[in-house]
Amino acid sequence: MNKFEIISDIIKKRRTVKPAKMNGKIIPDSQVKQLLELADWAPTHKHTEPWRFIVYAGSKAKEFVQQHAELYRKSVPDEQFKKDKYEKILGNAVNLSHLIVCVMKRDEQERIPEIEEISAASAAVQNILLGAESLGIAGFWSTGGMTHSSLMKEFLGLNSRDKVIGLIYLGYSDSGYEGKRVIPVDDKITWK
């Protein structure tokens, strides 16, 4: 295979695998570090390198998921609390190996538009997911639950201009997943 075929294969095979479909096997921390090193090579305007990562491994990952669920419980009035949503958040801990909180750290001088820093941090997340696919690691980029809430930012000690880009759940899975696209690529392209 040439380089294009290799990267094309990785991109096309990458799939979202929810934590409930993970098998509980533990990823070596050294491989998670390799993924974060790939993330650090995302494109960045003016070298702001806005991506930051908080890594939870093993029991700490499970503890974070519990805290995430409790943030949800505390954030809604009793009459709006949804037990199934709470339990769904908790269920993410069962077979999890690592959890990475991905943060966009806003440039102090705000030299570039915020969207560019969000985009750069998102590209770093994609690098992690593609690297995980190449290592046979299952990943789930979640933006659900309390991810984008001010309570989560406060819990993580972030400042008001920073943003949580998402939570990446990592583990191994015994299942193979087929990908699909519902809109043909030609319907998404305009040539001029």
C-alpha cells in the first residue's frame, strides 16, 4: 500500500464505538500518550496550539464518569431530572479504559477568531481518533451530558473563554463496525 491508501483505509475504517460496546481491556498508557502526541500535530493558526487534554485512566476514568453523572443530577430541578439520562452517563464507565477531556484553551491575546481555535482543537481530536483506529483502539467522541455546560468548565477549573470540545472514551471492542454515509459525496461538492 502507498501512503494515500494507508491513510485512506484508516479514515474510512474509523468508527464511533460507544463505551457500552467496549470490552473492558486496558489500553497501555504509552499508547494513549502516542495518541496525544499525534493530536499535538493538528493545524494551528499563529501557533496558538489551543488543544489541552485532561487524561483519566482506569479507576480515575470511572470516577470522572460518576462525577459527570452527579453534575447532571445537580444541574436540573427534580421535576426535569431524567433517570435514564443519568444512568446512560453512568453506563459509560463500565467497560472504559481511558477518558480524555479535550479542551480549547483560548489564546490570551485573542489574536485569531474563536472558531479557528475550536477548529484546531477539533482537528486534534480527529488525530486522536484516527491514531486510535490505527492501533485497534475503539473511540467515542462525546459532546453529550454536561460536556458543554458551565458546571463542567467550573468542575475542570477552566476559565470562561475556554471550551470543552468533547470527551473521548477509549477502550477495546470485540465487535466490528461497518460504516455508511447517507448523503452521496457528489451531493456535498460543488465544482466551479
